[in-house]
Amino acid sequence: MSVRCGQALNTALHEIFERDERVYLLGEDLLDPYGGAFKISKGLSTRWPDRVLTTPVSEASLFGVSAGLALRGYRPILEIMFGDFVALGLDQVVNGIAKFRAMFDDQVTVPLVVRTPMGARRGYGPTHSQSLEKLLLGVPGIRVVAPSECHDLGAMLAEAVADDEPVFFVENKLMYGRPNRRPVDGRVGELACVEGDGRYPALTFSGNDFARAEATLVTYGGMLPLTLEAATRLVLEQEVFTEVVALGRLLPLDLGPVLESVARTGSLVTVEEGTLTGGVGAEIAARVQAEAWSDLERPVARVAARDGIVPSARTLEDEALPNVDDIVAAVAALERVGG
Amino acid sequence: MSVRCGQALNTALHEIFERDERVYLLGEDLLDPYGGAFKISKGLSTRWPDRVLTTPVSEASLFGVSAGLALRGYRPILEIMFGDFVALGLDQVVNGIAKFRAMFDDQVTVPLVVRTPMGARRGYGPTHSQSLEKLLLGVPGIRVVAPSECHDLGAMLAEAVADDEPVFFVENKLMYGRPNRRPVDGRVGELACVEGDGRYPALTFSGNDFARAEATLVTYGGMLPLTLEAATRLVLEQEVFTEVVALGRLLPLDLGPVLESVARTGSLVTVEEGTLTGGVGAEIAARVQAEAWSDLERPVARVAARDGIVPSARTLEDEALPNVDDIVAAVAALERVGG
Amino acid sequence: MSGPDTQAEARRLYGRMTLIRRFEETLLELFSAGKLHGTTHTCIGQEADAVGVISCLEPERDVVVSNHRCHGHYLAFTDDVDGLLREVMGRVGGVCGGKGGSQHLFAGNFYSNGVLGGTVPVAAGMALAERERGSGAVVTVFVGDGTLGQGVVYESLNIASLWDLPLLVVVEHNGYAQSTPSRLQLAGDVEARAAAFGVQTARHDTTDVLEVRAAAREAVEHVRGSGRPFFLVLDTYRFSPHSKGDDHRAPAEIAERRLRDPLTVVAGLVDDAERDEIAASVERRLSEAVEQALAAPAASLEPVAP
Amino acid sequence: MSGPDTQAEARRLYGRMTLIRRFEETLLELFSAGKLHGTTHTCIGQEADAVGVISCLEPERDVVVSNHRCHGHYLAFTDDVDGLLREVMGRVGGVCGGKGGSQHLFAGNFYSNGVLGGTVPVAAGMALAERERGSGAVVTVFVGDGTLGQGVVYESLNIASLWDLPLLVVVEHNGYAQSTPSRLQLAGDVEARAAAFGVQTARHDTTDVLEVRAAAREAVEHVRGSGRPFFLVLDTYRFSPHSKGDDHRAPAEIAERRLRDPLTVVAGLVDDAERDEIAASVERRLSEAVEQALAAPAASLEPVAP
Ligand SMILES: Cc1ncc(C[n+]2csc(CCOP(=O)(O)OP(=O)(O)O)c2C)c(N)n1
Ligand SMILES: Cc1ncc(C[n+]2csc(CCOP(=O)(O)OP(=O)(O)O)c2C)c(N)n1
Ligand SMILES: [Mg+2]
Ligand SMILES: [Mg+2]
């Protein structure tokens, strides 16, 4: 039985701390026994009391403090308790962290990692449930990494810490409690799974060993299990095979695996939990239609949250967010356009 | 001779202040004789000393203060001196202003206007030259309006102030000094110009009275004059006719005029000054390929700034930003794909 | 300090505090029973703040802006048990239709938001609105000690002082931000942080609702009279966990603070019969509310017939 | 206060101030002549701050973080006339290759950024790095009085105090933020704003570089010795406009402050011959630098042979 994703991240943090004494952790409520609001930082403050700094509730400043540490040779990890609070630090990100290296003519680097949980489905309401990574895609000079439960979470976190660029490491609240389902012998359960090369690789899944499929679904993070479930349902209910790509990195966006899959399937559906407009799917769709025009048999379709808040009541939250039915419906609707 | 855009905005502010005493202006350095860093607020503090509040340098708080005023029945206009500093207020925007109406179940409105100049080409360097409106597209619950020099600036600003939703009114630094070239008898200079209906209308330009054109160029704000110049050069140098759409509102995005034009031309190029990835063009491309798939003869192409900083030195700034040549080249390149 | 007026008052305030206490205990029970979803932050132990301060306000005119720990403020200000319970439970009839949930409430002159600090400038803007309108209203914003970590609080104190805004900032200083004790998040002196901006301050270490009320009355009178801001620090303690579980504070520390439970402190002014009567009526009210809420349909986007 | 050591020192400091003054006057001339593009903020009148404070620092070890008005700090710290001039002019050889321009400088242990306030937490983080490394370095961040409007300054003071960071915050209080006088942007007491966080403070109303130096030495020693932050307020005045034009301050006010020009104040300690020599050498240096900069190619993305 695989470990849970939260546990995998926690273990990775311990290993990273052991390996590199330039690594520091900053954030709210980090000290043991609490170990961070989602417990991902448990045990670190006990083992490395000097390198784990529990902070005041001062997100804007914490982004700057982390940047200062990074500019002077350390490798800080900043834990932002809820991804929604990244908004408090965006001046530091947009006008500092993302620019220092370029505007100081490549003479400095800012190797910091911001770890933060995004996502909804826990009834936390409009200000604690967003998927704001979409806003970060428009900020050149940073990396945005967003592992799914099938990614090698520990390796990716270690890669982020070793990265010389500032990295947003976007976690997902529900993922923490789910098993880290790594491919074994090229399979995750029934599915064939191909992992890309290099850092922050994408994963490509197929239910029929990459025999003919009718569409590619591209997603990331917490939407992967829903997308895989939709893919399974499409097979069982409609005998429609799809390929599913789970991106590892959203910025810079490497669409290689998506383009390869689209070359096979001719159709693409993007799936994300954040709101539709200005989302990750928009950039993917814009690129894929430009780069794979002749492969596409129909327009790229997007599945995302309704443009609006994530309401608190479960029934309303469910209505606002994309679910398995929505994905299945989007694939089914492909038949009806283009081709 | 038409008035300059800066003057038109200033006149409009005076009229708006005269008409509605719920309108207040907040921002830095607003008092006469200074009248705001770009002078758009000149004369207001003399005429309405109690309704013009020059503020400390506290952008984050000012967004909140404006929201409070708006929630309690006033119609504040917040002048943010440089669009880059919007980043300081994004918590207020994302987690408050954009959500209050929806999360309080439609029982309140937040009728505030944020006026701010975006854009480069003045050598102000990386932190004073950005086009950050792209980040706002991903925030449901606000409107983003971005007039060009051919729009009815006064009317649009008045519409923004009368709007019950929070509006970002994105101005452009270079536009302030240029004439407000309104269509007269359906023409702007040599070009036919059709203005849409309703609030924040789009403008559609044609160099051959909407006879056959080979591509649609969609842009907004400060890129309109460059796009029109490119369109002219395409006619003169290559006998290629295009239609140019200048959007009035970026969020919610109404692509009606773009889709109509694409139905005629079969091709679309998006043009914006901000950086490419996660830009306005991404959302436009994603929608247009979905909604006008059968009209499109080739993929939507995007012209935008290089993903990176806007450097300070003029030569470097020029290299980073999209210019007339880039637009011409993008249209010329259309020939080579799809079709 | 214990004439008949004070006693009647004490009874009223005690009743309000009891309602809040039992409301929140009920919420925690519903959570444990799996009948609630989402999150909640109870103010169990801090009820004297909400009740004492808000008893000095005029709900028709004054404005309250609250934070994540807002149930007590909301009930003290509106007495709307059903609207709040259904909101937290995500049922039809919730005061924000289930959109906001526990942390994002609006009704009349009451607003809350769950992101810390950002409420303070919003309250300052509301105070500006009320000043301009000449309503004489006081805008009260409740924050916790941890929220003093947010810079926007100081930006707003500066603005409130510069512009003479009728803003009352109440700091409920319960010694913790989530799991983090004050000494790890607050340097220097809390009152001095506001005084530095020329804002009048006071600090009271009390869980006696009558003392809170007296302190708040002075503060409210100062704001209403001078039109200037006031910064009122109330030292208090929460007995319950930060949210639903996960409390690592020393049991002895909690036990010691329970000796100053606001319900016990003021109980001497309420006689046994009254106390029983209050308890009974609160239980009745809550059990009816819960029963009806559980029977109500889940919140829905479709408008509901009134 | 005027032994031979002091005189030698005064000469050195006077020379540095003269260089900064003439450098910036030259920039304004180049702007007027259309040979410069972009923006600039000169510190003409404030040179004693940059020179006095930075004379107490060790450039190999200590770190300086500056703001939009950074030329004086940069020159005092690095003496790099060519790198700065070419940077501002967008020529090959600019210290940031023309990418940063006037407000965004980096060299060695010097950093600046043009967005107000955000520099302070970055400096705090650097101070944390230096503390952890045990370098004994002091990180000095220069801000203006207007920047005290930014909440992140207070967040960072709190953190610096809580965590014992070797951070020196120097407030150059020139009475204005752009066009706005202090009374419209600062309520209460400036020193108290830092003292409230348990940060040691001092304030000096002087344009005498030797006095600034003495005050800074105390501050730097405090930071280096105790490892704790210090908040040093220096009252000063800028003679030049905020940026390039648009100065609406009363000419009489400026004239009065010119009587306290830091170059005049300290001039008594430098004899005429020395003054002439300094002036001549500064002019030589600057005119060569300008000539070479004007002859240099425009900045380019292509790497340039060294
Ligand atoms: C900006 C922001 N950061 C972090 C949080 C998460 N959070 C919720 S409550 C809390 C502690 C707040 O402490 P305090 O202000 O003292 O209020 P208390 O909970 O003690 O009533 C934190 C950190 C938040 N809601 N908003
Ligand atoms: C966050 C932010 N807001 C506004 C500005 C525009 N601006 C540049 S300098 C300045 C005034 C700063 O005043 P002060 O801090 O006193 O420094 P001084 O210019 O007097 O040296 C302003 C408002 C900015 N650069 N950054
Ligand atoms: Mg607290
Ligand atoms: Mg100043």
C-alpha cells in the first residue's frame, strides 16, 4: 500500500533538510506538535529547531523575507497555509522575486520554493478554496509546479528546492489524504502510464496501452483522479478510449507530451479545478491549436470551475466545481463538433 | 483637432464629479496643483476638496478603504499611480472586492472603479512598465475595461462609475498624450469604424469598407495605434487587407465583434503589450477556436511581449515589446499555416 | 456595581453569552456527528467580548466587521440563530444562502471575512462613508492578536488617524494565533502599535462582560464623540480549539483560564432560577433551530419561495 | 570636533558628497538635453545621509538595500560612476546591462528596487541570512518617510524584532512623498512606530555629514553588537524635484533649506584649495564618464566582449 501524499511530502522535507543545510522552512504554525495546518511540516521543527521558523501572520513580508534569504545563498521553503493567501504576496512575487534575476542582469538567483495547498471540496468557503495558480501563469520569471497523486512527490519537491529559479509548488488539499499512486512497471492500476524525462515530468495514461484513443485529456494536480475516473467511465459506459496527461509543471509550460498525444488522438480537453476564464486551459488551448492545428480534428474543449466563487455549502460547491460528469460530458460532446 | 486622451479623461472626471456626489477620488498625490502623477485628476481637488482624498502610500489599504466606501453606498474611484502597484492590492481584490457580492448572496454591491495606467515605452524599467491587466482576467467578479485612443473615453469612464460591479479601468501611459481620435461619420481617418452597442463597446476598423479582408487583428488599449499602423502597412506594402477590433472590455470578455469579423476573414491574430503566457490573447484564442472553429482557416496567432521583464534601456525595451513589425510579420506568417 | 439595573443588564448579557456558548457547542457536536461539513472557529470562552462590546452599539446605525471567529459577534449583533445555523449547515435559509458559510457573513450592518487583516481597511472605508454621510455611526472591526501581524492593519490605523475616521478596532487578544503563542508572533507592545499612529488606546484583561461593556462604552463614546479612531485591546482566552480539533495547549493552562469563564464570572449577578430559565430557553431555541435546519433542504442555486 | 582626523574624514566625506551631487546634476542636464530616457530620482540635498551612513559600513561584508532614490547610496557604497551612469543611460557597461535602469541596481552587496516598502522584508531576509551565516554583517535598508505608509514595513519590523535580525532601517525623512507633505501622510510619531515593535530608535535633524556619521555609527554598532534591529530617522530635505520636473513646493521653503545644504555645512572643515581640488577632480571624472558613456553602444541583448 503506497503512502499518502501528505506523508510523502513530509518524508521528502525531512530528506531535503538532512541533505542541505541551506534549506530553511518559514510559515505559520509550523512548530511541532502542530507541524503546519495540514501537517506536512511535522517533525521538522523538532529535528531542526533553528531552520524552521514559525512566523507571525504576515504573508506579504514572508515572501520578501524568503526572497532575501534566497538572494543571500539560502534555499528557503515558504509554506503558505492556504493558496488563497498567495494574493497577499503578489507584489513581492510580481515586482521582486520574479524579476530580480532578469533585472539584475543574471547576476543573482532567487532559489526559493513556495509550497501551498490549493483547491476546494472541503467546504471551506470562497476565501479558502481557490485554485489561484492560474494567476501565476502570467508572471514570467517563476516556475509553477503542480504534482498530482501519481507523481513522484518527493523527487519533485527535491527538484524544486534544487532549482535556481523561484518555484511555486502547488499542492492540493484533498491529495494530502490520498495514496501516492506511483506507476509500477509502467502501470498505475489498470492503466499504462508513461513518465516523461527531466524535472517535473508529465505523466501520460492510457486504458488500452496506447492503442487508438479518441481524445486527450490534459489536467494536473487534484483533478487527476477525477479525470482518470472519467476516462474509466468513458470506457465502461461508452467504449470511448482516451489518453490522460497529468502535467508536472505549468510554467514554463512544456506541452510536448500533450502534443504527442494529440497527434495520436486528434482531440483535446483541458481539465482544471480553477475558474474557466484566464485559466491554465486557456494557455494550453491557445498553444495547442497553434502548434497542432493539423492534428486537431476539432477545437480544444475546456472543463473548469464556473466563473465565480466557490460557495461554502456542499451542494453549491459541487455545482460550481468541475466533476467527473462534466469531464465525461465534455468528451462526449466532442463527437458533435468538428471532425 | 481632437483633445488628448488624458484631457478627455480629466474632463470626464469633472463631469462625473459634478453629476454624482457619491463619487469620491482616492489616490496618491492627487491634490492640485499636482493633480496625480499623470495629471488626470487635475482640478478636482480644487473644486471638490472634500471628495478628493490624497492618501499615504498604502495601496493595499486603499483597495480596502475603497471597497468599504462602495459597500456603504458611495462610488469611489481609486487612482493607482502605476498599474504595477495593483499587485499590492490583489488580496483585497481577489479575496474581497471580487467576492463580496457573490459570497454575501447578492445582497451587496461594490461599485468601485480602479483607474490605473499600464504599459511601457517610457523607459521606466521593469517595475513601472508592466501590463498586468492579464492577471485580472483570472478573477471572476470584477470587470476589466481597457479603452483605446479611439474609444469614447469620457463615456466609458462614466459607465464604469455607474456600473454596480467593481471595474478596473485600465489606461495606457502613452495614450494620455495622444489625441482621442473618435470616429466621425463612421470613420477614423481613412478607416471605416463600426462601434458596438451597449457599455464598453468594441470598435471594428476596416481599410476597405469591410470588403474582403484576409485576417482579423484583435487588440485593446495602447496597442491599437500600432495595430492600425500595421494594418496600413500591410495594405501599402503587401496589399493585404485586415480588420482590426479594439475591445472595450476584457472581462467579462464579449467576443461578438471578433467572431463576426472572423466569420468574414477566417483568420485571427491577437495583439497585446503584456507578456505572452497567460495573456489576454490566450483566453481569446481559446474561445475563438472553440466558437468559430469552422470559420477559422488557420490557427489563431498571438503577438505579445516576450515572456520576461520590460528592461529599462530603450533598445532593450524595444526588443522585449511587440511592435508594428511583429504584427506585420504575424499576419504575413498566416499565409504559411493552415488554409 | 450591583443595583437592579446592573442586574437586569447582567441577566440580558448573560443570556446572550449563554446563547452564543451553547450555539457553538452545538456546532461542534454537529461536526462530531458528521452533520456539518466545512470549517468553523468557535469563540467559546471569549463571549464577553462580543456581547460586551456589541451591547454598546446600535445595530440600526452602527456597523460591525468581523473575522473568521465571527459567530459570537454575529449573534450578539443580530440574534439571528436560524440564519447563522443554516448558513453554517449549508441549508436553505442560511443568511448568505450557503454561499459564505461560517466565515463570510452579511446581514444588515454586519460583515465578516475569513482572510485576516484585510477587514480593517474595509472597515476604515465604511467609517469614511458613515462620516461623510453624517450618520454618526461607529464602525467596529474585531481582529485577533495574530492579525496584528498583517501590515494592512497599520496602514489603516494611519489612515483612520489622518482622516479622523469613526473606527473602533477591537483586538481580542486570546494569546494565540491558531497554534502559535503571542510571544512567537508579537514583538514589543500591542497598545503602542496603535498609539504610534496617534490613535487612542485602552487595554483590559477581563472576562467580566460588565467590565468589557464599560470599556467598550468609553471607546464607543470616544469614537462617536470625537470622530476619531480607538484601539481597544481585550485580553481573553478561548477554551475551544482553534477550529475543530488539534489543540496542543497545556490542559492546565486551559483549566486555569476556565476559572475565569465569562459565564461563571458574571453568574453571581444572575440568580439560580433565572439561570435555569435562561438555560432552558436557550436549549429550546437551539434544539428547534437544529431540528428545523436539519429538516430544511440543502442550499441550492434555484431561488426558493419565501 | 575639528582635529586633523576629523578634517581628513570631512574631506573624504565632502568629496563623496560632491561626487554624488555633481553626478546627479549631470543626469538632470543630460535629461534636459534629451540624452537620457526614462526616469530618475535625485537625492540632491540629501547626500549627507547616504555618505554619512554608508561610511560606517564595510562594503565587503555589509549589505545595502535601497529604493527609487538610490544613486547616492549606490555611489557611496561602490564608487562606481561608470556602471551607474551607463545603466541610467542604457549603454553597454551599465551595472545591470541596462535591464534595471535608475531604480533597479545590483552590484556586490548592493540592491535596489523601485516599488516602495517591499524592500524592507527582503532586507530582513538578508539580515536573517547573514545572521545564520554568522558573517557579522549589518543589512541597511534606506526608505523614505512616505514609505512608512506601507504595511509591509511594520510586518518586517515585527519580524526583525522577534527574530533578532541585524537590520538597520534608515528613514530619510525629507518631509514629502512625491508631492505630498508629511502631514497628509503620516499620523502620530514616526519613531514610535518602530519603538512599538521593541525596536531601538533614534532621530536626528541634521544635514551635517559628520553628525549623520556619528548617529549611524551608534546605530550600526548597536545592530552589530546586539544583533538586533535599529530604526534611524534622519530629517533631511531634497532640493531637486521628486523626479525630473513638477516641483510645487514654495521656493522660499526650498531656499531656506538650502541654507543647510550638506555641502555648505561641512565645507568649513575643508579648506579652499582642497575644495577646488575636489571640485576639479570630480568634474574630470564625470566629464570623462559622460563622454565615454555617450560613445558607448546602446545596451543590447547580445553579450559584449569584456
Ligand atoms: C491572511 C491569512 N493568513 C492566515 C490565515 C489562517 N488563519 C486563520 S485564523 C488564524 C489565526 C488568527 O489568530 P488571531 O488573529 O489571534 O485570531 P484568533 O484565531 O485567535 O481568534 C490563521 C493564521 C488567514 N485566515 N488569513
Ligand atoms: C508601492 C509604490 N507606490 C507608489 C510609488 C510611486 N512613488 C515613487 S517615489 C514615491 C514617493 C516616496 O516618498 P518617500 O518614501 O518619502 O521617498 P522620497 O521620494 O521622499 O525619497 C511614490 C509615491 C512606488 N514607487 N511604489
Ligand atoms: Mg488570537
Ligand atoms: Mg520623502
